[in-house]
Amino acid sequence: QWPPRTAVQSMATQRGWQVERIGIDDGCYEVRGTDAQGQRFKAKLDPQTLELVKFKTKKRRKDSDAQTTPPSSAPAAP
């Protein structure tokens, strides 16, 4: 018997997580959200004990990378 999703939400809140999604994957609860440090993550939890089975953070893209422009091919003025 699996605990209800409300128990998963409560456990996540205690850890300081902001949950975006609770689902089921490979026989485990899968939680996606943001941790207490603001890092996006994906966690898999044991469906009976709600202990972490796997935890993976996602690296953010640098904002400057998205706004860079390619160098101009025009020759520089003398």
C-alpha cells in the first residue's frame, strides 16, 4: 500500500522543496520541483517508506549564454 500523494507533498515541504509535479515512474513516486537552494531537481521515492531512492539536480543555463550575439563579420573601421 502506497501512502497518498498528500504524504509525499508533506514530506517534500518538510525538506524545503517546492513541488511542481508528483507522479509515478518505475514503481516509485517521482517528484519534480525546486529544492531549498532554488535548484531544480527530480527525485524518486520508495513508495512505501518515502525514502529517497534517487535524487538528481538539473543545471541551469547561464542567462548570458542565451543573450550572446555572434561576432560581427564586418571589418573594423581604421
